[in-house]
Amino acid sequence: MPSDELELTALVERLEKVERQNRRMKFTGAVVLVLASATLLMGQAPPKRRVVEAEEFVLRDESGVKRGALAVLPGGAAGLAISDRSGEPRASLTVYQGGEPVLTLSDKDGKSRASLVLLADGSPSFYLKDQGGKVRSAMGAISIQAMQTGEITQRSESSIVLFNKDGKAVWKTP
């Protein structure tokens, strides 16, 4: 009998040890489950809004060439310029202090060749220029100054005017 009691005691001790280990494993598993759930739930939180403020943002390519800029210009205008691979500005969008937006397209030498303007009163204008920068075609609400008299004429939004190389109007409608 004493050996049966020893075996029974050893068996009870082993069972208690297994039960303690089982309780520890359950507790550890529960802690891991809670931590994993918390991590997942924290990842589901909406991202915080970030505001980045500056007077100018510059975009550069992998070679360090300035390819774009968004800036507040002298005089209070806001502008966006996009440049070609050589860094020459080719397109710009400027909103002047009075609220007039101007879209300008430039040639490879940086000379303005086309402009789309919306005046403060909402009147649109479109200008095409030659390589020398002289207006050769204008559409929309434009002002024309007579070469001989200096008189300024305001054209309607539906007007089209073509100019020669000297800046003289050679054709217009209406």
C-alpha cells in the first residue's frame, strides 16, 4: 500500500503541475490575444489630419532639377509653375491678388506663347504670341490700342482679332 500511496501522491503532484502550466498557458494566450486585438483596433483608427504650411513648395526630379513650384509670389499672387527636364518653366497657373486666374504656356526658351485669362468681372480672353512675344491672335474680352491714335477699344467676349508682325490688327470679328 505505501507504494500505491507514493504513486498516487506522485500522480497528484504531476496533475497539479500540469494544471498550473495549463493555467499559465491560458493566461499567456489571453494576454497575447488582447494585445493582438488592441494592435489591430489601433490600426483601424482614422488617420490624424496633417497640415503642412509653407510659402513655397518645390518639386525636384531625381537629378535635383527644379521641375515644379507652388508659391505665394511677390504682390500676393499665388502661382504654380511646371518645368521641363532642363528646369525651364513651360506651364504656369497664377491667381492674382484680385482673383484673376491666368494660365500661361511657354516655349522651350521660356517665352510665353499662349495665355488664357479670366478677368475679375468673369470675362475670358485667350492670346497666342509669336516667338518674339508679340500677340498675333486674341480671342474674347480684350482691349486693343489703336497705333495711330492710342485710343483703347474694349472688344466683346465673342471677338477674334488677328495681328500682323508689327502688332496692327489685320482682321477682326465681330
